[in-house]
Amino acid sequence: MKKIVWRISLFALVAGAVANVPALAGSAVIGSVAGSMNASVGGQALLPNTTIFSGDSLQVRDGVAVIAVGNDSRIILGRDTVASFLKDSNETTVLLTQGNVSMLHPDSGSAVRVKAGPVSITPGAGFKTLGEVAMLNGSLVITAKEGALQVDGQGTSKNVTKGQTIVITPKTADKKGGGAGWGGGSNALEIVTLGAAGAGAILAGVAMSRAGSAKDNAAAAITAAQSATSAASAATSAANAATSAANLANSSAIYAGFLAACSLDLTRQGNYASAQQIYGGSQCPTYNPGVAP
């Protein structure tokens, strides 16, 4: 009977372990962390060489995260960014919730797609592509720095070529009700292609947003340095005061010893000869009864 119970228990353990294998195996690998700063995955600090799985959610605070996908593709998540990842047999999808993401895609690298609401951005086929997608004040700012980007969403399609920047905003909902938002109908998106000046202004705004924290950090560093300098000055003043006090105490001790020697000489010899010799001819104080010293 004991053997039967033992065998049943062993079978249950093995069955449980086998049942867990598909769950582990079902998490497809997205890539690995090439570098990161002030970023986390699932609430845990994101460390270099960490494997990123389909379903993982990354958050970047005042920092950056670089994910290597396949052999050559790279995904860069910027400051104040929240994104998650999905993997299927054909491509890797970045679901952008807030912030900004850049994708570096060689012409033969692993397929990468960025989705922000209903908008989907993919590298153009056959091009080495460097694209940026940023959420800014309720709009999407999409820039093709190299190659080309294909932008699709809500029945709208746009090809963004090298050097172009477009801004996508949700149109106001129709009169039947509802407000503006990314969940509108088939014509709910408005796409504006910016000229060089407009694109420069928008990108400057994105850069300023990214640089804001760096400026704050620099100001904090300056304040800390100033505080450290003040503390060092205070410490120097305290050290100088302590040195002065020690010197004064030493002088007082020397003079006290001198007086003690004078008193001893006077008691033993009736004169101050040895005290004068010891202290280089210093004169011991004299005292005459009835006369103030």
C-alpha cells in the first residue's frame, strides 16, 4: 500500500512538472538587454544581458533601455517610456503606452513593429531604417531618419521617407456623440506632414522633453557640489579653530609648566636659576610680601 501511495505521489509530481513546461516554453524570446539605465521589467531593475520575453512590460524612468532583437535590430526606449512586447512567428511588436521609442532595422534584420493605439509603424522593406516614434501632448510624432517607415491605422496609410516627420492626432468624434480619442471610426486619424521648420520645432520639443531631467539632474549636482563646498569650508573653519584652540592649550600648558618650575626653584633654592635656564632666559615672576605681583 505504501508503494502504491508513493508511486501515485511521484506520478502527480511528474505530471505537474510536465504541465508547467508549455507555460514556460510558451514565452517566446524577444531579445536581450544590450544596455540600460534607470529601467525596470516587471518591477525589477533591468540589467544588461537580461532576456526579454513576449508579454514583458518595460518602464524607463530618467534613463534609457536598449533591446537587441535578432542579430542586428535594436529597439531603444527613451526617458519616461512604458512599453510591452509581443512576439509571433513573423515579427516583434512593441506596444507603446507612453514616451518614445526608436528602432534600428537593417534591411535583412528581424522584423519589428511599433504600435501606439490604432497606429502601426513598420520599417520599409529593403531599407536600412532608423525611425523614431514619440507620444507628445496627445499626438504621435513619427520621424524617418534613415530609410522609410510605413504608417497604418484606422484605414489610413502613409509612407514616411528619409528626413520626413509626420504628426498624427485623433480627430474629434462625429456629432453622434463621444469625444476625441484613438478609438474613433475609420477616418479618426489626422496626419500632417511637416516641413523642415515644423519638424525641427517638434523634434526640438521632444529633445527638450528628454533633456528636461538631465537639466534637473545637473542642477541637483551643482546644488550638491555647492553644499559639499560649504560643508568643506565649514569643516576647514572648524579644523582651523580646533588647531588654534590646540595651540593655545599647548601654550598655556608650556607657561603652566614654566610657572611650576619657577615655584619649585624658589622653594628648593631660593632663586629661579634653573627655570631661567630651561626657558631660555625667561624671567620668573617675583613676589614680594605686601606687594601685588
